[in-house]
Amino acid sequence: MSIDGGGLLLQAPAHYKFDDDVPMVVVTQRTAADELYRAGARAAGAITLGLMGLIGFFLLYRSREAFSSAGWRFFTEQRWSPPNAFGIAALLVGTIVIAVVALVVAFPIAAGTALYITEYAPLRVRRPLTSLVDLLAAIPSLIYGIWGAAVLSGRVANVSRFFADHFSWVRLPALQLSFWHWYRPFQTVSNAGFTASSMLAGIVVALMVLPICTAIMREVFSQAPQGERESALALGGTRWGVIRDVVLPFGKGGMIGGAMLGLGRALGETIAVAIIISPKFDIHSLLQPLQTGGNSIAAHIALRWPEQSAGGVPTSSLMAAGLVLFVMTLAVNMVASLVVARSRSGSATEI
Amino acid sequence: MTLVSDAASHAAPTNDAISRASTLTAQGVSAWFGSHKVLERVSLDMLANQVTALIGPSGCGKSTFLRILNRMHELVPSARLAGNIALDGQDIYRSAAPVTEIRRRIGMVFQKPNPFPAMSVAENVVSGLKLCGMKVERSHKDELVETCLQKAGLWNEVKNRLDANGGALSGGQQQRLCIARSLAVRPDVLLMDEPCSALDPTSTHRIEETIAELRDDVTIVIVTHNMQQAQRVSHYCAFFLAAENEPGRIVEAGTTDKIFSEPDDPRTLDYVRGRFG
Ligand SMILES: Nc1ncnc2c1ncn2[C@@H]1O[C@H](COP(=O)(O)OP(=O)(O)OP(=O)(O)O)[C@@H](O)[C@H]1O
Ligand SMILES: [Mg+2]
């Protein structure tokens, strides 16, 4: 069949029937190379996912002994003396306290550094500065740990004392065991000292998450659309105006995502925290970040691993703690990528 | 704060004492990107209350020239320039010149509409005030939003959705929103770089009307590839041309009538008749 298209003779494809007006099936023949690539990419993706699943399954399997021994009390018990009484509650609180301190310290520094690099730094120093910040990530965490314990400790103790002296009146509403009360983060409950605290551990962890937070924020800020930047400048805007009205609104999602990825790291940071803190298991005192002592799941597992590797409930309980950490970091990272992917800036950023 | 004229008028351009637009003068302007020279000794007067059109083939340096006029050129790291640009007789490149104030007085509308997407329509209009540190009372703000949107010919279309997101408008509406945004900071000169190139004929027509209404308040310099548009909106016309591997120069400048009917240079005639470029 053929149609006369205004002097141009169009030959319809042989299989095409003009009378049935239904969607046709489009078949694309893939080349062998394409097929091979697809198979390879799929396999790689499947291996990663499978590995994740296997790790989760392994942790779940090995922790079943602990869970059957402790039951739901595992999530409410503060003490850790398996096989009798043990639970994740204090460790979880300690982990979160350190991570929050780390984030509170790291977020403004990372945002400021990223803004300086993308918005203010002359081209000459931009590159060296970027590599310098990235280089922070290359320092082994052990080094951060010993530096924190040996050098930073005394100085942070002074700062902590200052906070305790002047800000003990700060009260935050908080929910504890189903009733409201005032949480006073800077009030020391006992007359313990200020060394080996969650504050110190948090500051050291902050330094360790700084590179990734900065890198993501820098990436996001640098993607703020040139057109909007120029419009803001053409309206008579200053650099700060451009940051406020263009860069920050654009980078919001990326900043939150970057912070949460940092949080994911902070939660899992092990050796530096293990070196710095002196472990304690009392939630009430763990909520006082200035005071000596702290705890985190990862550091706890690392510290207990050698003595408890005999097997039975003690080993299994560490597996259970590991499972909690695994799930928590996974959740934080997933939420982070969701936040990032949904924001305008994030969709173009690889994380 | 309100803009000077309350009703747009279609009257012919005048050089009355009441007019507050400024004259922009370029003398011997050359420009480079790195070592690549893209403009050579361009001189042009852009008179107060007149619309000056810059025409010429692609790549001859029209945008570069326009960006030099409000100090946007220097934002490109490798960019350099020579020459003299004066706004009402004052050199805008003098060493103590307040850059942000100059950019406020010489507004710019870009080829691609780019309203701030995180802001509402109304916020977009007044965004420039915050950016350049102009304080406006709350009560005056609504008035200003309405005046500027009216001048940009957008008021009727958006008056019921001033709180809608600026990015939710159509391309033509976005472009007029950008014009309104530029007007809110009360510029003396408005530079427009192919403001209609991405728009449909209706939006284009709307913006051309807007330009005609604005010329009482501001001096307008417009880059356009559309010869009919240049003829319709402009009073003066400058024809830019860059010979192969040479920087762009002004071949001829004069009244639009002259450029389009009896230009001195045969190349101008060829270009406006669509014979090359
Ligand atoms: N950022 C830049 N870096 C290097 N060279 C540039 C840059 N911007 C423009 N140029 C060069 O400067 C010359 C003039 O460019 P310009 O954008 O001013 O041309 P134009 O007349 O506006 O062209 P069009 O009509 O296509 O917009 C071109 O040769 C271009 O390659
Ligand atoms: Mg151009």
C-alpha cells in the first residue's frame, strides 16, 4: 500500500495495517556489546545488593541467641553485662549524642568552608583548598583518636567547664519515658570531670565527617544555576545577596543530604571514639555531653570484641548491637538520599 | 516608593526635563576573553528615553558589549576590556565606582527567563530590593508589585496568583516577570539580550508593547536577531559585524529608519535585507 504525499510517494512498511488503530509493538534489536554491558551492570548491582542482604542476614542470624535471651528488654535495658542483663538503650543514646554533637560542630564549618570555596575564594586558592579539605578524609581515624585524646582533650575540657559554668540554665523540652521534662544539656549532674566526654568525641568525629559534608555542599553550591546568579548580580546584588537568594535556596536539599550522610558516618565511627571516651551505661548521665564518659555502639563492640569472643550469648549480644547499628546507618543514608533526590539541587548531584 | 509615571503612555519619546532616564555612552570599547579579542574600539551613544537596538550576526560580540555596559563582563574570569563607559557622564569603571549600585541603575534582562524558583511571583518582583539593600515599607510593597507587573504587562495574568511559584509561569510570563523584577529597583537603563528569542509571537508582541511603554522611564538597549522587531521597537540601531578571525566592530549606527532604508555601508544593507549573517 502506498500513499501519495503531495507528489512524494511514501511507501508504508509492509507489516503496517492502516485499518487497525492500535498501539504497535516497537522491537529494538540490541547489539551484542549492549547486551553484554547490560548483563555486566546488572550483575554488579545484584552483587552489591546481595552482599548487603547477606550481611544483614548474617547479623540477624547470629544475634538470635541474644534476642531470645533478652527479648524486648534488649531495647530498653541500659546495662551491658551479658548473659544476664544487657540492652542497647544506653549505647543508642550515647551514639546519638556523639553524632549530634559532631553534626552541630561540623555543619556550620562545612557550610562555611563550602561557601568560601565556591563563592569567595579566588580561583588560585580554590583548587588547593578543595584538595586540602579532601585530604582530611585521608587521615586514618586512629590518628584523629590519639590526637583527640592527647592534645584536644585538655582544651575541650576547659571549653566544657565554661559551658557548664555559664550555660547550665539552658533548658530544652524533652520527652523521657512518656513524660515531658526539661533537658539541661550543659548541667553536670555529678561532680565528675570534663575529660573523655561525648563532647570531645563529638568534636573529633566532626573533624572526620567534615570532608564529606564539605565536598557534598561544595558540589551542590557550585551547581547553583549561573543564570540565577547573574540575575541576582544584575539586580545590584552583593555576593552575600547571591548566596542568600540563589545559592542557599538552591542548595538546601543538598546541605541537608550532606549533613545526613555525615551523620551516617558519625554513627558508625569506631576507633577514634573508642580511644577517647571512657564507657558508661547510664542514660541520664550520657545525656550530659560535657561530662566525663560516653558511649557508642561501634566503639562498644570494638572494645568488647576481644574479651567476649568465646561465643554464646555475650558474642551474640554484640552481633545484636551490630545489627542495630547496621539498620540505623542504612536508614539514615536512605533518608539522606531521598531528601537529596527530591530537592532541586540534589537531583543533579551524585552521592 | 513608587515608580514615577502612574499610567503607561504611548507618546513619542521626548527629552523633557522631567524624564529621569540616563544616557549611556561607550567610547573605544575593546574586549578580550583570555587573549582572544572579541570587540574592537566600539563607540556608541545610547540616548536617554530612546530604544537602541544592537543587531548583527551570531558571535560578533553583541552580548559581550551589553554585558560590559553593566559590568557583568568582568564576572567571567578570563575577561578583560578597554575603553570608557559613562552613565550620564560618569565613568562606570572608575576605580571607586560602586559596582552594585551601577548594576542596579543599569538593569539587565537575559535571553533565558530565570525567575528565582524558590520565590513567589510577588517575591520575585521585589527580590531586587532586598538584593541591593533598598528598604521599602510593607504597604508600599504591594503597590510596587502591582505597578511593576502592570508596566511589564503581566498584571492581568497573574493578579490572582501572586503567591504562586515564580517558576510555575509560562516562558513568556516568566520573561515579563523578569522585566518586572528589573523595573522594581528603578533602573535608569534596561539592557535586554534577545528577550524574545524563546517566546511565541503573542508573548513577543506583549514584550514589544512593554518596551514601547517603558521608554518614557528608562533607556533601553536591546539585542535582537529579528529585523522586524528591531524596526518595530527601536529608534536607533547599531550594526555589529565580525569578519572571520577578527574582533567585532560597529559597521554602522544611526536612526533605525536610516539603517533599514538607506544605510551607508553595503554590508548593513545586505544584513538587514537578510542576504548574509
Ligand atoms: N565566556 C566566554 N569565554 C570565551 N569566549 C567567549 C565567552 N563568551 C563569548 N565568547 C566569545 O566572544 C565572541 C562574542 O560572543 P558574544 O556572545 O558576545 O556574541 P553575540 O554577538 O552575542 O552572539 P549571539 O548573537 O549568538 O548571541 C564569540 O566569538 C564567543 O566565542
Ligand atoms: Mg548573544
